[in-house]
Amino acid sequence: MDNENQKLAVFEDKNIRRIWHEKEWWFSVIDVVEALTNSTNPRDYWYKMKIRVKEEDGFEPSTICRQFKIQAPDGKMRETDCSNTEGLFRIIQSIPSPKAEPFKLWLARVGYERVQEIENPELAQDRMKSIYEQKGYPQDWIDKRIRGIAIRQNLTDEWKERGIKNPNDYAILTAEISKATFGMTPSEYKKFKNLPDYPNKNLRDSMTDFELIFTMLGEKVTTELSNQEKPEEMPGHKKVAQRGGGAAGNARKEVEKELCRSTIEKTNYLDLTQKRLKDYN
């Protein structure tokens, strides 16, 4: 499972980690317990709750849970008890909390929204656009960002079709494209832009128009080359990624030659945009 299928949901300012698996959301039980009880040790609460429920009702809550590797607060991936919407409704019944009913309504809405987006992908795009607008991004930038997401998805689908399954391999190939395009891996790029180096801080949300365009170009060319040549092993995929990124890198250098300036910005794009608006006003 890749990071794109691991998202945070928010209930009353509490982060609920979740993962998309087999066409449904699975939520971190520990996070749900914390949100409903405000326990300072939700892991211990969950442990004792499982014992209590089994003794009182003869029901074992663990039977409606599965363990998935989800990102912990310290950034590491750890096995975590998770339950789907149906299972959580059963678990919530065993948690005495005034927040239980509001949480049930929230849970039903969150699950339903995802089903709607699968049936109509435009809803997901609309929601994404709304989020970027609220953050202050201009419409033309948002259009490029959304298009870049679609191109990225096509690339990852192509890699999956060619047998790439390990998340680390996706990161390696992405780094090859980035290095050939910009002379930096994503991690190095984050340091260049002085961004926090943790997974949910998306580098592309800090990119300028040109940076997004060259990123899209590198990934699009890589997708086309992979589709034509159909590499079967990782070394072949790396060479294709380097060539795809190299084509975008050459285009970037030609543009910079014409403009007599670098198209790589050290500043976070949103900060840059807000500064320009402030100067204009």
C-alpha cells in the first residue's frame, strides 16, 4: 500500500489515522479511543477495554480489527489495530462517551464521501480544489497541481503494471526523475526550500508554476518510455526514469537560458504568492 492511500481525518480537532484497503476505510482504533475518551494513554485504555468487553459480553474486539502499518506521530511506520466503519460502530458501543453519537454521524459521513468520490472522481477533484483555494493558492496554480496529480497517478499505474510493488522502489524511481530534472532528489529539494522533511509535507505544494510543469514533463515522458519499452527489472526502470527526468531537465535548462534566470525557486510558492500580493497592495 502506498502513502497516497494513507490519510488523516479530523474529528473535533483530533487526528484519526486511516488507510484505504479493499475498497473501504480502516481507521486507527487507538486514535478513535483517544478522540472519544480524551485518555492520556489510549493504547492502555484499548488494551483494558478488550479484556473488559470479552469478560462482560463474551465478545473479542480484536476479531473485528486488522493490523496495518500506519505512520506514527514520530514519522515511523508501525503496526496499528484498525477497524472498518462497521467494526468501529461495534467498538463505539463499548465506549461510554458523550461524543459517541456525534462520532457515529461523522464516521458515516466520512465513509460515504469516499464512496461518492470513487463513483464520481470529479467530486474528489472539487474537494481538493476547495482545500487549495482555502489555503490561498491561485486558480491557475491549482489547475496545474491537479493535472500533475493525474499525471503522477498514470505513472504509478504504469509502474504497478510493470510489477513495481515495493513503496521504496516508487521512492527510488521518483528520486531518479527528480534528480535528472532538477539536479536534486525530493529530500534534497525539501532542504533547498527549507521545508520540514516528513512524509505528509508535500514538496509539490511548495513548487512554482515552472517547477510543477517540469515535474509533470519528467513524469509524463517516463510514463511514455515505460509503456513503449516495458522494462521488467528495477535497473531498467531506473534507466527509464533517468531518461524521462533528463528530457525534462534539458527542457528546463533551455527555458532558463532564454529567461536568463533559474526556474528553481528556493522559496515556498505559497509564501512567495502571499508576499507578491502584500507588495501589490
